[in-house]
Amino acid sequence: MKLKKRIFILPGLFIAFAVIVFFSFMKKIENFADQNINLSQELIFTVPAGTGRSGLQALLTQDKLIEDSQLLPWLFRFKPELAKFKAGTYRLQKGMSLKSVLQLFASGKETQFAIRFVEGSRLSDWTKILQNAPYLKHEIENKTPKALLDALGMQEGKLLEGWFYPDTYLYTAGTSDVELLKRAHNKMKTVVGQEWESREKNLPYKSAYEMLIMASIIEKETAIESERTKVASVFVNRLRLKMKLQTDPTVIYGLGDKYTGTIFRSNLNTFTPYNTYMIDGLPPTPIAMPGLASIKAAAHPAVTEYLYFVANGDRGHTFTTNLVAHNKAVSLYRQRLKQDK
């Protein structure tokens, strides 16, 4: 009878021991998953397309994010939902557990990068910003002007300046610069179209494009919200009276790289298609990317009799209706500049 007890007791002990070992190992796996990854600061981590379990294991080990990498295959085996990771670029934060990292990879919620284009900037400024943007696919420099126009859905012969809406745009890694420009262009088309439809009647614009040109001039003339409609009224009044616009920002744009920070009288007397001291009416294209406030001002200018304005030395402008008053305002501004030196 004693012999039979031993025969039945030994298998029972073995099974109990195996159960203890199994749950102990499972606990080890859970602790492994709950441990924080080795990260002292934010990290942008890319899971390349086609990466399998062993490939991800190698990447995590390579970046020293985990220590006991041999446990990772077991974690995938017992927690298969964590092995359904998707290719992409992710933002890893200090204090994240391995489990939360794998859940992030499985969610496919890639990190988004922000790129900001400010009101009043030019296409040349945008190009530089795009060139320096991280994780962006650069295609602009390889496209001919016609190919870029086609990609943006614009008609051949049009110029790009002014046709992109200044804003903050979010993108994921691998997005092309052309795609960002397309989004900005479509947004500008929508905004200009809406404002053109709701514009004041009898404005001296032949098209929505001329309104966009006017908006770009307003954008470069003032950054003060309350002044934009008054600036617009000056230029609208001048157009109606067949007066030259005589606005410095258009001259500066026409000078291009020749502009060094100061406008000389010789510049005002040198013809370019953008020298509004010499040409009649609006310049041929916008001179910058106007924001919504300037576009609205061009579409809804204030009703005034102003024909002139000049800086007042206090970030704003003095608006006048005649040349005598304007010259006096110019004199006061110059005196203010001398006093401030």
C-alpha cells in the first residue's frame, strides 16, 4: 500500500511544480511587459514596413530600449494582441512601459509633425521651411513648374505665389512636400472663393485673383487687425480714382534678392512689373501669402475717403485724405524717428 501512495503522489507533485513554474514564468513575462523602456528623453522611433517579430526585437535591442530581449518572443506568444504592430513612425516618451509601446505600435497612431507657415511669407520662404522639415518626403526640387502645377491641380501659366493658405499643418512621416502644398492650396482656393462670393459690391477687382493680390499687399502693409480694412480702403479708393498705389512692399518684392533692407529713391524710379510707383493698378501677382484677416479686408474694405497712410512710429499708421495732411504726417513721423535715435 505504501508503494502505491508514492506512485500516485509523485505525478501530483510534478504537476503542482509545473503549474508553479508556469505561473512564475507568466508573472515574469507580465513584469517584463510592465517595465519601463530604457528612455531618458523623447524618442522618434520608426517601425519599417515589413518588420516582423524578430525584426522588431532587433530594433528594440539595437536602441537598448529593452534589456532581456529573449523574453519578447514569449510575450508575443502569450499576448498575441501586442504582436499586431503596424509600420510607421511613433513618438516614444520617457516612462512608457514596453506594453504601452507595443500597444501604440499596434494602434497605428503615428506621431504627427507640425509645420507652420506664417501670414505674409513668400513661396521662397515656404520652400526653405519644407526643405528643413523632418521626416518629410522632398519632391518639389525634382518637379518642373508644369509638373508641380499639375500636381496641385492648377492651370498651366499660373504663378504659385499667394496661392497657399498660411496655417499650421500636421503630417506623418513620409508625407511629401507636394502633398502639404496641395492641402494649403486647396484651403486657399476655398477661402478665396468664399470671400469672393460674399464680397462687397462694386469693388474695383476684375476677379478673385485680383482680390487675392490686394489681400497680399494689405498683409505686408500692416499687422494690426483694426487697420486692415482701412488700408484696404486706401488702395480701393486709389484704384477707383486711377491713382497709382505707391506701396513699398510691392517695390521690395520686385527687387527680389537686390533688396538689402532699405528702399532707395533709385529703386522707386527703376521699373519692375511690381513697382507700383510706376505701374498703374495692381501688380501682376500676389507678393505674399495673405491670411484670412487680410483676405476679408480686401473683400470688405472700410468705407472711407482715405487716400494716404504712413507709419506713426508707434507700430500703427496715420491715415489721411489729402496730400497736405499726408505730408504733415510724414514730417511728424520723421521727427519721431529722430527723437528715438
